[in-house]
Amino acid sequence: MIERDVFHIRLKNIELQAERLINPWLRTRPVAIISSSHQNGSIVCLSDEAKEEGLALGMKISVVRKMSQGTQLLPYNHSLYERIHHYAYRSVSLFTPVVEPQGTSEFFLDMNGMRSIRGDIQDTGLSIIDRIRDQTGLSGIVGISANKLVSRIVTSVMTERIHRVKNGGESQFLSPLRPSVLPVVKEDKIHRILNFLWIDHIGQIQSMAMHPDHFRIFFGTHASMLDKQSKGYDLDPVRPVQFEDHVLEQKILPYDTNDMGMLHAIVRDLSDQLAFKLRQRGQLADKVRLEIHYSDGHKRQRMGSFMKIDDMSIMHVCKKLFDSANKRRNRIRAILIDAWAFRPCISQGDLFNERDERITSLSHAVDKIRSKYGVQSLQNADVLQTLIRDKCLSI
């Protein structure tokens, strides 16, 4: 049997590590990285010293200031973390051309066929994290297995610098772990069912799956995926960075919120900006991704497409994707809309009905004003009022 080797590199607490590299004075002090200095902002990363002060991830800034006067509160420095991530990416790319970044702190590496070049696979893993440390000052850990799923779980549960799950040992490795490490369990429905059944380790799921009919009754359409993940089965390949043409709009909120009026206003604002850019290009987008970032670090996303590029059509698609993705009660920290896979927008002439023609004409009229005075110079009155009220837009 051919051994498959997929690495997962995790740079734990990259935000904290980066801040302490820039300012060594912080290395022994309680530190918390915060989403915003607003009282409704929250902690996104914190040091062990801050945990000893009683602080926790997701805690509101208003509570933090009452609990701990000695903790250093640092704003989230996205540009700094992106630069350090870029240096780390260059380091791991020296070992294989097939590298898939995940956020700012994780990388998948396809090392299949590299044993004859690099030698012992675990020595190679240690060489990679040593290289990252030498180039960036960041410490990391390596998980090795036959696939992305298990390698990523390894780095989320193990504490040593490197750990390998041998090919064929995935099910045994996963058996004692909590179900929450499986991606499919992040679905609220699956999480609730597992709690109802008092299932607290993956081995119980593996046993249940031996009775397929009963398993499907409990888990429905998720049964097949839950069965595969519980056994460590994953065929998803490592996907190297594809430098595709993208149009992306995103908003990091001034404070975490679940105020639907404010969130819908932000989605409308982002969709208007996206629609303007697409009309400037004269292109439709066959692929659109709306991604929600929550205050506890979780993300949810939905995919769609833009078949028309007037403001109302784009807004309708984006709002539908947002409402479909936002199924958690946690506060939201950021919203991102990414469009790609473009194709020309060809006018259909007589195929347009009168209403479509009016909407298209209105969008072009709006574009003329925005081209002259800026994208946000012309906005829906309700959206503008909400954004100003909630300090999402400066005037």
C-alpha cells in the first residue's frame, strides 16, 4: 500500500506570537487581542497570563475592564498578521509546491512522493517548523496523516511539536476524541442530536454507524458525512493557491453584534459596492461566496451566483446567502462577499421586460454619480441612517 502524507501546520495564537515578537516587553505579561475598543468589542486571542486573570475568549471589553486592570488590550492588527503569514507561507513552500493556506495561521502540505527526496517524513515535519521559526520567530506544530481531515484534527488536539497518525490508524486515533473535532458536528442539528444521545466520544458514533438504517433515522442527510468523518475518511485534495481574478468586499464591524437591522444594512452596503464594481467590468459572476465571521472564531459560508448586476438583484442574492448562512446565535464580527468565475454581461435587448430596463437604467444613472463622487456617495436612506447610527460609516 502506498503511504500518503498530508501535513497540517498550525501556528497557534499567531496574533499573540506576532505582537510579542514586535514588543518583547509583552512576553511575560497578560495580553488580550480585541476586535474593537468599543464596549461591545470582544477578546479574539489571549495569553495564558490573561487566562489566569479570569479572562476568556469572546468576553466583552466592558467586562474585561472591570475584571482586570493589568491586562494589555491590543487592537486586532490584520495587516501585521497577514505579513507574517506571507513569510510563513514562503518558508513552507520551500518543501513542496502543493501548499494550501487556511486563514492566517494554518497550512496544508501535500508531501506525497517526497520521501525519496526529503527522507524520513517526521524529520521533514520538524525541519519545516524549524524553518518557520528561524524565518519568522513563530512556533508551530505539525500533524501528519493520510488526509487533510485527520491531520488538522491532530494539530487541534495534540500538544507536542509533531504527531503522526499512520495510514490505516485514523479510526483508532479518532475513537477517544470528542465529536466536536469533526467539521460536520458544527452543524447545530447534529450537535443537538449528539447531546441528546449522550454521545461524548467518536467511538460511539463509529459503533452507531454499524447499523446504517438506525443511523440514517437519527442523522438524515448528514449520516453519510458523519460516518465518513468519524472514521477519518477524506478524499479532499490539498488545493494550492490559485491566483484567480476576484472582486471582494468585506466589513469588520466596529463591535460584535447580532442586531439584524445593522447586519442587513451592512450586507446591502457591501452588495451595492460589489454591484458597482461588476458593472464597471461589464461582467457577471458565476461563483459568489458570502462568509460570516463570528465573535467566537467560527465561520459560516454559503455559495451562489450573480445572474444580473443591477443593485436590487445583487442585494437580493447577498441577503439570501447571508440569511441562509447565519444560523448561529453568536455575535458577528465580520462579513465578506467574494465574487469570481466571471463572464461577460451581454445585453439581451428585447428580452428585457420593461421593469428590468428601468432597473438597469437606474443602476447606470447611480454609477455615473458614484464614479464621480465615490462608491458610498449615493446610498439607500435606511441603510445610510443605520450605518451612521451604529458607527459603521463615517461622515
